[in-house]
Amino acid sequence: MLGSVGSSRSSRITWRIVWICTVLLACCVVFPFVWMILTSLKSAEEINRMPPTWLPDLWHLKNYAEAWLKPESTFQRYFVNTVIIAGVGTALQLLVCVPIAFAITHFTFRGRNLIFMLVVITMLIPFDVTLVPNFVTMRHIPFAGGNDWAGNGGQGFYDSYMGMMLPFLAEAFTIFLLRQAFLSVQKEYWEAAQVDGMSSARYLWSVLLPLVLPSLITTALLAFIGKWNGVLWPLLITSSEALRPLQVGLLYFVSEEGPNYHHLMAAATFTIAPIVVLYLVAQHWFHQGITSAGLKG
């Protein structure tokens, strides 16, 4: 009896410690976002005040209007560019990765396992290593941007939407997640479809994708966030202000005198808000997709 009481008390203490650690960790994660929002509502003088204040003396909501209209009203264009790059790029990525994952999981052909192994290996390659090869490839795409058949004479896909999206359409992590989701579906569905004479494309569209919809939404959400937050590649592959996305646009709130923190934080809030809203809308499918995909295979 004493042993069970002691065990129960020890278990409660353990759960309290876990709960306290979880709350502290959550506070550490949330704190930068709360500070960002509060800073976006302060004046420039108050931001530079020492010691710093927690809550604004006056709530300057006009900072959001000024950030949206600056610099020279191009921030609105940055927002539109980001929506195009993230939205269209995610749709094209799924159009490429879904058939690849479907072929790897549902067809038997020579070298199938080798292809998947090579796909997984590319996940180990640092992103920075691929910057120069991707840049050279985009500049020398044949018959694009004034290039001839050898990829010379023009600029290829440099300084274009396609140049920002094309190198990441066959994304290894997306293929891996979709493969795991497809493997979680019972093979009897595929066998029954073949017996009924259903085409592979119809089975994929009408049967398989609805069954793995949470995983599909999860991969789409992760791909969208990755493209929305892109900064290094868009900065490298573009030179026109009219094509650059939000993350690059944030750099224009930093002048030679230093950052305009009140405008920079307001612009950062504009940048993060769509991702937060998107996650809140899709969180049910996101959680279900993460748990259902698992590591089968």
C-alpha cells in the first residue's frame, strides 16, 4: 500500500515537472512574437529608450499603415509576389512530387529502390551547396530568356518567377512524406482498382489522394511555409524590385542609420500573420497527417 502511494505521488511530481517545463518552453517560443507585436506598436523614440518598456505608452497603429505603404508603396508588391511564389510554387511542387511518390510505391521497375535512395540522399546535401549549381542552371536554360539551344546569349530564368520556383519542384522531403502516406494505404484498394480496370491516374485522383488527404495537406502546408519564408535564393536569383518577395522586402527597412524597428516589426507581423492563419485553419489536417504518415516502409 505504501509503495503504491509513493509511486502515485512520484508520478504526480513528475507530471508537474513536465508541465512546468512545457510551459516555460512555450513561453520561450512565444516571447519573440509577443515582443515583435508590442514593438510594432511603439514609437521610434520609445523603442530606443533605456531601460526598455514592455507595453507601449501610446499604441501607434499607424506603424502598420506606414509599413504597408513603404518603401515607395512596394511592400504591397512584395506581398503579392510572395503569394504567387508560395501558392503557385506549392501547386507545381505537388503536381511533380505526387506522381513520383505514386510511381515509387505502386509500380515495380528496375532501379526503383535506387531512385528512392538517391532521393533520400539529396536530403542530406546542405542547401548552400546547391546555390551556385542552381544559379548557373537557371541562367543557361535552353530557349528561355533569350538563350539559344546551348543555353547561351540570354539570361534564362534569371530574374523571373519561374527561376525562384523551378529548382525546388521535385523536393526530396515532399516525395518522402508522400511516399510514407501512400504506403499507409492498404494494397487491397490498388488491387481492386486494377481488377475493375481503373486507370492509374483515376485511382490516384479518385481513391488514393482522398484517403491520404491529411498527409497531402500537411506536405502542402510545409511546402508553402518553406517558399513563403525563402530569402537567400530569391535574393540571389532576382535583381528587379518588382519580383522580390516579402522576406527580401524586410531588408529595405534597414537603412545606413540602422533599422527602423517600429516599421520593421510591423512588416514582420504582416509577413507572419498569413502563416499563422493558414496553420490555424489547417491544424486539424496537419496533426492528423503527421501522425498518420508515420515511418512505414
